[in-house]
Amino acid sequence: MTERSRPLRADAARNRARVLQVAYETFAQEGAAVPIDEIARRAGVGAGTVYRHFPTKESLFQAIVADRMHQVIERALAQAAADPGEGLYAFLFQMAEQGATDLGLTDAVAGVGFDLAEALPDAERKFMDTVADILARSQRAGTVRSDVDAADIKTLIVGLQAMRRFRGDSELMHRVYPLIRAGLAVPEPPRSA
Amino acid sequence: MTERSRPLRADAARNRARVLQVAYETFAQEGAAVPIDEIARRAGVGAGTVYRHFPTKESLFQAIVADRMHQVIERALAQAAADPGEGLYAFLFQMAEQGATDLGLTDAVAGVGFDLAEALPDAERKFMDTVADILARSQRAGTVRSDVDAADIKTLIVGLQAMRRFRGDSELMHRVYPLIRAGLAVPEPPRSA
DNA sequence: GCCTAACCGGAACGGTCGCCCCGATTATAC
DNA sequence: GTATAATCGGGGCGACCGTTCCGGTTAGGC
């Protein structure tokens, strides 16, 4: 984002990339509670090196979440363009799945220990815009009831991520996910004849 | 549970009750991360006194969760007996509401930082039996589809608690809860005529 | 090849928390 | 009232974690 006055030295650039990559995988698998020392150890550098590139633990976490968020949004928009009717359902399931294997992203979306809207207002706004967009497409396609809004969907994502962490992949997909889908579907009008 | 060989001294019994009461309220409002020293301070005793009655922080937490769980189960069974059709829905909403204002209970149900099934197998089994019972009653009353089981309901409870923590009371009740309810309702057979 | 500025790593600091210890205190039996 | 045994409470220990510091090392221009 911010231009450096001078390019990083080769070893510094290499270490920065390694730290980012290791932190990415580690936060995803074990959540945001992993100590910086541990990330430094796995990256093969000292803790001081981590702090030189990222002044606080939160700044490292933010850099990763912003990137992850970007990926999720891009993928969701592509899916929604390809199949508007399924777009929202695909997005919901993708977020549930991602959130379970990516504890950092879950915490960020749910605002646990790190206020996404405050720390990365652009990412938060773009995320909500994307949700609204995908939702609107599916509603126009007639596969989602019209009386839900983007905030409702975000709430469902938070819930689904919690469920996915609690229960296995296939069980959630085969047993609980259909219930959510049935709840979001356009209700059948009451049969009067 | 276990009988004491000699009754507690009067001041000891009073302190024990105070600690339990304060811990009950504190864990409910602020989650299980509150330090023991803080609970001791609020109860007006020293940390040593807390540890004399409860050898570890977890044992104190367990004592509280077991009690809360008992209350929730009793109340749910009474509701289900009074109105079987609404029993499951009332239970779900009650658990969501309780879980949001009772972070300790939420953590216990979801198994975060404390394995309920391992630490209090009786409470866990009774909880699951109760869920199964209430669910079966509502299914017999025809208000809940027959292809969901108690494990699905528990998963939904975990999700609802997360949602409730994320969003306010009335919003969850008015906007998201109806979606869950619609998903659990007996599906209308497809109109062929 | 040399010089210097940039960078490295890990030891160390300050703060927090679970848990224990022990001199002081107090309830209870006689 | 006195003895005594249970209880009290707060200071302290050890572990952990985020962050800083600084002596040693190395990349890169000349």
C-alpha cells in the first residue's frame, strides 16, 4: 500500500515474505492466539524480525485478514455472476467452510478480539457491499425470499461458522445446511384450493 | 454431591456461597476469561479462599455450568409439556438468549476451552436426552420436520448462540429466528395440481 | 575487497494469570 | 475464658506473551 522510500534489502524482503506466509497458515489453522515467537520460530527468524516488519501483532493479523477477505470476495462475485440463483447459497457455504479452517477470518467477521469495521473499514464495507450484491442477484433470480437483507446474511454467516467449527464438514453440509437453505427459500404460498 | 466428613464452619460456608454466587454472575456476564483474583475481589475474599473451596478454576467453572444446565433443562421440559408443538422452538430461542448473556454456558455447549462431554458426562447426556425428548414431542405434534435429529438441534443451538452474541436480541428474534423456524418447519409438499 | 548502513536474532522487560504458602484470625468445643 | 483446629487473605512463584533493545552480521554500492 504505502510506497517505501527505498526498496528492502534482498534478505529483508525474503524474510518478510516468509513471515507473512507462515503467519497466514498458522493463524488459519490455529487461530489468532498463536504467539508471535512461535510464528517467528516456524519462519526461521527471530521475534525482532517479525516486529520490524509488523510493528504490532494486530498489524500482522490485519495484513492477513485483508488479503483473505479480498480472495473470498473475488471468488464469491465470480460464482454469483456464473449462477445468480445459486450465488448466495454458494457464498454462504464457502464462508462457513473457510471460516472453520480459518479461525482468523472467523474472528474478524464476527468481530471477536478484533473489530474489523474499525481496523479495516474498507474491507468491511466492501464485504457488506458484496453480500448485498450477491443477495440481490439471488433474490432477482427468485431463489431467495425478498424479506432478508445483507445484515441477516452476515448474521447467518457468523452462525454457520460457529456450527462448522463445532461439527464436521460433511455433516454440516448434509444435515444442517439444507435446513438453512429451506429457511431462506421463497416460501410456498398457502394452498387454498 | 460428595458428603463432607464434617460440616463446614459457618464463615467458610458463607464464603463458599458468596464465591459461587459472584462467579455465577461474573462468568455469565464476562465469560470464562475473568481472573480468579477478580472474582475473589468482588466476593470480598482472598484468592486463597477461592482455591480452598475449588481446587482449580475449571472446577469452579464446572460447578456453575452444571447448575445452569440443570435449570435450562428443567425449564425446557416444562415448556415442552405445556405446548409440545412450540416446545422445540421455545427451547431453541431460550438457549440462544441464555447463551448470549451467559458466555460460560455457551462455551460449555460448544466445547470451547472446556469439554463438557468429558468433564461432566452426566450433564452432557442429560442435555442431549432432553433435546431428543423435546424434539420428538414437537415432531409428533407435527410442527417440526421428521428428518432432523438431536445432534442437528445442538448444532443449531451453537450457531444461534454465536449469532445472538453478534447481533442484538430483538433483531435476531424478528429477522433471523423466523428463517430458522421456516427451515425446521414441515415442508409443504410440492403443488402438482 | 571494503565500508557502512541496514538488518538479524534472541535475550530481556513488564504485565498478566493460575496456583500455592504461611502467619494471622476466628469459630467452636469444653 | 481458653485451647485448638479450621479458615482467612494477600503476597509470591512460575509460566506465558507482546514488545523492545542492542551487539553481531551481512548485503550491496564503490
